[in-house]
Amino acid sequence: MNKCQSKIGYAQIDIAFKKPEKNLEKILKIVKKYDFDLIVFPELALSGYDFKNKKELLNFSFEREDKIFDEISNICKTSSKIVVFGFSEKSDGKIFNSSLLIDENGKRYVYRKTHLFYRETILFEKGDTGFFVKDCKGIKIGMMICFDWIFPESSRSLALKGCDIIAHPSNLVLPYCQDAMITRSLENRVYSITSNRLGGEGTYHFTGKSQIVSPQGIVLNRASAHSEKIYIVEIALNLSRNKKINRYNDIFKCRRKDFYEC
């Protein structure tokens, strides 16, 4: 494969509430079976979502270097794959809604959700990692989680840091995100992978419709709202590295920061 080409994808799956071993087994089967450079799984993919309180959630939270992630790390290292998935992270007595990136060397990087949604604000601490980009296999990857989508600063921050692809694990319940991510990709000229889940928990119903969007705002693939799906596509990284709209306009060079409020 040309070094400017990459195979990226999403895994839209149903998640069993409070059954991390069962969810991990499903993730491992997909990671082993499919050929990809990068795949993205949903938010809180090990635990499920609708917890009553922090005490209950803590029983299904893990540390970044926890042994439960060892097998995925080993597969990534031996197969030169990159995996991103959401999990409930415990660290120094705190609980974060986090996304774990495991690179092709098996190394782990954590992003903690910046913008918490609804009851997440009473279950999790506000994320403190900020937005960052990691270069994995020559792919510059940035992470957001679910509700981060509604704040354009999230994706713009990642784009300004040089990301090619936004990995976006989600448990979406509002109907707007998928369409909004078309704009987020277009206005930043980056790929986005929104990996959503299916089904429901308690009062929540998750919308599915996972998707991959190109830097031109083209939906390369969108799943249905009702069934599991794994989708892999080969993409050209150079499309996300060209910020020119035409010979005179570059979306970053033409910014007028002196007129912006922030």
C-alpha cells in the first residue's frame, strides 16, 4: 500500500451493560478478523453507559495500563494495527469518560472527554488531557468523544494540531451529530470516523448511523440505525493535508484571528 494510503474503519456494535469481558471478546474478534490500519469502536465500549452513580460505575472502570487491555495491545503490536475505543477510566481516585488509542507498537494513549453530556456531569470528572494528535504509522490521529462534536473548537483544535483523522467514539442519542460531522470534516478538511453504538439502556436509545466522512464533506459510508456493522475503506491521506480550497484560499492561512473572540 502506498504510504499515503490507509485503511480506516468503524465498528458499530451493541454493547452489553456491565459485562466488560463479553464486550472485550467482541472487540477482540473484530480486531483479529479485519484488515485495517485504524479502527474506531464506540464510547464506553467495555462498560455500557447508563450507570446510577459513581460507586456503581467505579466497579466497571479501568486504569490505562490495566491488564484487561494487554491482549489488544499485543495484537496491535504483532499485526501493526491501531485501535481506538471508549472506556471508563479510573485514575488517582477520579473517574473519566476516556478514549484509549493503542498504536502499532502496543503503546497506549488516553484522551479524556472535554465536554460531558447530561448525567455524565455527575458521574465523571471533566477531562483534563486537552486535545492532542498522535502520529501512528504515518497517520496523524486526534480523538474526540461523542458530545465534543457540538463544540466546533474541538475539531478545529485537532485540525490546527495537524490531524489527518478525527477518531470519534460515541454513544449518540441526539439526532444531529452525523450531519454536523459532515461540516466538521469539511470546515477543517480532515477525515472523521464517528463510531456509534446500537440499542438502548434505561431511558437512552442510541442512534447508530456510524460513518466516515472525507475532507470534502463526502459521507464515504454510513451504517443503518438498526444493525451492527464493521466497515473498512482505503483513504488518501494527502486529501486531509491539503488545506487549499483554490489557488487563493487556504482554510488556515486565510483565518482572521484578530477578529475572533477566542
